[in-house]
Amino acid sequence: MGRVTDLASFASLLGPEGQTLLTALRDHDPAQELAVVSRLRRDHPAELVTGAVGQARLRQRAVAKFGAEDAYRMYFTPNGVEQSTRASVGTYRAARLKALGVRGVADLCSGIGGDAIALARAGISVLAVDRDPLTAEVARANAEALGLAELIEVRCADVTDIDTAPYDAVFVDPARRGGRGRIFDPEAYSPPLSWAVEAARKAPHAALKVAPGIPHEAVPDEAEAEWISDGGDVKEAVLWFGTEPGARRATLLPSGAGLTGRGLPDPAVRPVGRYLYEPDGAVIRAHLVAEVAEDLGGGLIDETIAYVTADALVPTPYASAYEITDELPFNLKKLKALLREREVGTLTVKKRGSAVEPEEIRRRVKPKGPNAATVLLTRVAGAPTMLIGRPARLDDER
């Protein structure tokens, strides 16, 4: 119920009656949706109410990506909410293009216009192209709603038919979902990565948004590859053209901290020290754990595990630090006894290189008590191991 499915129903939402309904539904409680729909249908056409309720639901979902101020003024499709770029990431990427001197961008596969909005707010003029008529109309409505129509031209067309020569840069966000879900093969993107790379090579600058799991060997030699996380979650990888060929970078939002590869060999494996560092996911995806280990004066606990250990606590934006109090072979009975002895009731379970699920651990050990602890299930020098500790604080060393 409530999905915008065609141009006519979407157009009706843009009219006065549709706007009245959307205003009334801004803060509606989904749990009361049936009652709300029944009430609104007394005074408004059933189809319009259905479309407005669906749009209100999409706006509520979009708040996490776009913030309430924008989300409740914008329009969405179900795919648009799911696939659009988080505003913080789009803003960061637009700032990079602006710093490169870009004034005009051909935004290919623009979707509902999330990236076009970020680019326009950076003062860049945008041609936003999408081949789906409804999606293009939604993007056009978003540009109008946010007062950016003068900077964003929306065109419903196949991106392969677009002449990008008049633009300083090309941005391509290929569709990475199909009828069976997420697509992992870059050549199965729509359009394929190879087409996007060729489009990028024709422009002074380009940014290609790809899945963060892209194999490093699939990155063209002339591209810079950047992995971006936001709030600790890896959101995307971007292939940049016209910047630093061959560079590998991890960028962490919202801080904007950036780590660039230095071509280091894999760190040595060493015994577990006082501190364990868990690198940010973008650092791991970018294969920059060695850079973090060098900066921390540490090594790996296992050659296949991205945990860094060191004897000193060094502030770093690129990893979370834990003070380790115990190192035990994997044994749930011993873990349960230790936690009972220390009266641990708040238990955080993390894992890397272990098949055991954190929920299973909590169910089996039944933590109880006033204290807190973190258990890291992992491998140390090839052996299944439990590391017990707590998040480290800078005053731990004092």
C-alpha cells in the first residue's frame, strides 16, 4: 500500500491537495496508519491518500540519510531511499570536486537526485540523468523543493547517449542491485564498470561510486581508490580520475580524517600486548592496516586477522582501542566462570575470524552483575582465542 507507482499519481502529490495531505502526515505514527487512512479518505480521493501515506512513510525512512529538514521536503521512491547516497557522504564528495576546480558535473544514473543536491549546494551546476521517467520526475521535484532548480538540469535519458564533453567532471553511480538483490560483479552493474571507466577517461575529472567490496585488482591503474565510512559504517568506495593515480585512501566521516597508503609490507605478527586496536572498516577495505600498525608501533595478532596489538595507547582516529586484561583459549565454561567472578552483567561481544555468533555467547554465559566487559572472539597466531577487556581511555596510561 502507498507506493508511488506512476507519473500521474506522483504528479497529484505535487498539487495543492497532495501537499495538504503530506503536511498533515508529516509526523504520523505508522502504527496508526489504518485509522489515519480511513479518516483521510472521508475527504480525499482514496488513490491520493494511498500515495501520500506511502510518500510520508518514505520520508520518515529517509531522515536517517538526509536529515529531517531535507527529508520532509523531498520526494522519494522505494528504490531511491534504499540506494541514494547518505547526505554526509555526498557533501564530502562534492567538496572534493569543488576543490578540484570543477564547475559543472554530468551526474549519470542520478536517481532521485541526492548527489546532484550535494553538488549544487557546493555551487556546482549539474546535469542529472536517469532513464526511469518517474525517478527523473522525482529528482526534478527535489531540485525545486530545495531551491536548487537553477543549478540542476534533470534529463530522462539513457546515460550512454549523453555527451559529457561540456562538463568539467563526470560522476557515475551505477545500479548495483538487480532482481535478485545486490550485485557483486562490477561488470554486472548497470551500466557496467568498464563503461563508466571509459566515460571517466574522457573527462578532466571523474568520480565513480562503486561497492566497497570491489576487488583491488578491478581498480584501473590511473584511478585513485577511496573507501569512505560514516559513523564507523563503510558506505562506499569511489574511483577518482584526474587526482592521484594509484593512490589508496580511507576517509572517515564525520571527522574527515584521511589515511593514504604508503606501500608498506604486511605487519609482523606479535604476541598480544596491553592494547588491541580494531581498525575502521574503511581502513580495512583500503588495505591500510599496515599503515595503522606502523603509526601505533604495533603488529598483528594473526597474519589473517585485522586486529593490531601494541603495548602503548596511542590516540588515532583510524581504530578503536581496547585495554586487554585476559587472553584465554576459546572455552565458554571458562569465560562464564570469569565473567561470574567479575560480576559482569553488561557484555559486549565482538568477533573477527570466529564462526561463533555474539548472540550465542551472550545466551550461553548469561552475564549478570553491575560491571561491564568486552569479549573479542578471534584467532591469535592461528588459535581460537578469547580476549577480554574494555574500551581504552587516554588516562589508562597515567
